[in-house]
Amino acid sequence: MQEKRKLKRWHLIYYLRVRDRHTDKPIGHLIDISEGGMMLVSEAPIAVGRVFQFQMMLPEEIAGTTTWEFDAKSLWSQPDFNPSLYKTGFQLLNVIPEDIGTIECLIDDYGFRD
């Protein structure tokens, strides 16, 4: 599959839990992130083409909050190397400057360095 990503994705030292912000249902764990998208790993497949309203607990307070709420659209989903898991790629939607700041803090403080 040809790489269409324009921004480098960063793997984090934590697999942060991502939930549906309306139902509080766990969706998966954050694997990597950029200013434009992210990948989650989950126990169940995630429908492609759906827009989600997510909430993620942050590992520390960033910009005065310990949670980050954001919208994302699932672009692809496939089985993981672990046959009991699935990985799904998302495009972040309606990104505002505060979101960019949160993402940059996560990458700076918790991102693996190449």
C-alpha cells in the first residue's frame, strides 16, 4: 500500500486509552499520532468512513486540562500482527490551535525519538 501520509507519525511511550466521548465506551489505545491523524489498536474492528467523537485521558495536565476531546474519521482498518487486535488509521477533523498544542506536547514529552 502506497504511503499517503504527509506528516510524520510519532509513536508514544504510552498507549493512551481513547473513548467515545458520548457513551464513555473504550474504543482503543493510541499507537501513534501526528497533527493530521493517528492510529489506534483495538480489540474489535472499527467501521471505515465513520466520524467519531473521542476523548482521551492525558498522561499529565496540558494547557490546563487532563483530557483531550477531538473528532476523527476512520480511513482504514486491518488486523494487527496480534490476531486478537485490529489497527485503524484516523484523520483528525476540525483541528484547532489548542489541538495542535496538545499533539505537540504529547510528541515532545512522550514521543520516541528516531
